[in-house]
Amino acid sequence: MIWLGIETSCDDTSVAVVKNGREILSNLISSQTDIHKIYGGVVPEIASRKHLENLNPVIEQALIKAKINWKDVEGVCVSNGPGLIGSLLVGVSAAKTISALLDIPLVGVNHLSAHIYANFLHYGEIELPAIALLISGGHTSLVKMSDHGAFELLGETRDDAAGECFDKAARIMGLPYPGGPEIDRLSKTGDKSKIKFPKAFWNDNSYEFSFSGLKTAVMQYYRKNPDECINDICASLQEAVADILVRKTINAAKNYKINQIMIAGGVACNSAVREKLTEECSKNKFQLLLPPPVLCTDNAAMVATCAHYDYERGIRDTLSLDASPIMSWDDIR
Ligand code: KG4
Ligand code: ZN
């Protein structure tokens, strides 16, 4: 089955053509980063307007790249939440229009679940249950996936998401948006043991996270030590974030006696997170699924894979499908 996937939940306009949830025929991402950079973060009103401008050309290009025509498209799917409501509405309206015009099935997918499905897109069938760590600009969740569509939230952040912590800390230090990739880059030449930043919920056995205190600690340190090498601050911050994320994930796998670990979301591109998780998984003999960075950040191919699996379980939407800014793990069908 050939799916046209649409992703407009934040500031990336992405359209993909994916066959049977596995074979990417095209996966185009039109980034708005250069526009939002000027403001130091995503401006929702601008994001939705840009999606309106970008979406039709990106759809056309995705079909051309996939070497298919409209008549070859057999299903259309879209992230319908969570995300920025104006941005989501652009994608949802387009998907509904395509479904009506071509008379093909429509599936709205939960963006959180879509991130996890980047793993199935890249690796194919995965032995379940698995522990999944979703780390993005808006979410930090540790979940147990026991079957397709069956997610149990083990713990999540009480305040800022991991990506948000990187982005806000970067902004404090005058680094460009988005801060995560920039902090990753500068950390490569920094001393990660220079500053001991606080690690929330380090010693308890919970799967809760908190990153706002860490962001504040970076701010206070940066103000008190204006001449400190930025690379050292970045590396020390990255070390603290990676330590927390990896420790909680490994603890969950051990406590639930689950051998498979998946990661997803933009922060899963982070080199320290990838290295530490690889090291810890090999030490504990866990199987680690690590999708390539392009499938970790927002993209429509993961949406198409998620929809493919949802559709196989009988999930279909009608033209009354709506966008929803707040959707949680409980909203996955
Ligand atoms: O998954 P994503 O593309 O969008 C959301 O659903 O939020 O994630 C974006 C987040 C941003 O906070 C960005 O700074 C972060 O992922 N990010 C990174 C890296 N690449 C992207 N954070 C740390 N290291 C990276 N290499
Ligand atoms: Zn995302």
C-alpha cells in the first residue's frame, strides 16, 4: 500500500511517500529554521503561514521524487496532534482534501507514536515488548511498547523537555536556534567534566524527568562566569542530560526485564546520548535500535509508517478528523 504522509506539527513541512510502512520512496523536509532563527524560537503564527505556502509544492515534489502519480497514492495520513494548532490544521486540511478528492483512506496519527515508528520504518519488525525513549523539543517520555498501538507511559518530564532544555540553554548563551545541534557541535571540543550540573531525580527509582532546574543552573553559571569557555559549558550540560536520559532508560529495561530499547525524537540525534546508550546497552546486553538522525527529527516518513500499522489494525478516519494541540500517550488508538 502506497501512503502519502504529511507532517506539519511544528516548524518543518514534511511530505513522504512510503510503501507498506517500510520502503521510503521520498521523504522531503522543508525546514523553516532560518526564518524562526531570527526570533530565537518558533513563532507559531509564522509557522502556520509558512506551512500554507510550502505544503503544496512539497507534496508535488514528494510525488515527483517518488516517481509516482496521484492515481498511485492509496492512502493519506497526517500528524493531527500534539503540536501547534495552526500548523497542525494546515496538514490536516490538506490530508482531508486529498482523501476526499482521491476517495482513499485517511488516517490521523498521534505525533508521539509516529516518532516511535521511525524504528519500525528503519528496522522492520521489532520484537516486542520494548522500552522506548522519546526525546524531542516538546516531549521527554519513557514508555513501554507491548504491541502495536499499545504504549504504557512509565514516566515523563515534569517541566521542560530535553530538547527545550538544550534550546533554552543555548539561547541564554547567545547560540542560534535550534540550540540542540549547536550544543552538540560545540561539545565536541569542550571538557564535559568541567562543571557538575544538577541531575534531577538521579537517585530515585522513578522514571520522572525534570530539566528546568538544569536550564536555570546553566543560566546562573553563565552569568557568574562570563569568561568561561562556552564549549565546556555545552559539553557539561550535554553530559548531564545524556546521563539522566540513559540512566533512566537502562533502569527501565532492567526493572521490566525487557531487552529491546528504542529511541526517537530530535534529541535522539545527540551524539552523547547515542554513544552512552550504545555503550550501556552493550554492557547490559540489551538490543539498541537507533534510527538514523534524519528519521529522529520531525519527518513525514515516520507518520506514514505509523499510519500503515494503525491501518492494519483497522484504524480509519473520516472527514471529521480534527487537529488537537494536546494529545498524550493515552490518546493512541
Ligand atoms: O523531534 P523534533 O524534530 O521536533 C519535536 O517534535 O519537538 O525535535 C526537535 C528538538 C529540538 O529541541 C532540537 O534542539 C533537538 O531536537 N535536537 C537536538 C539535536 N538535534 C536536534 N538536541 C541535541 N542534540 C542534537 N544533535
Ligand atoms: Zn516531533
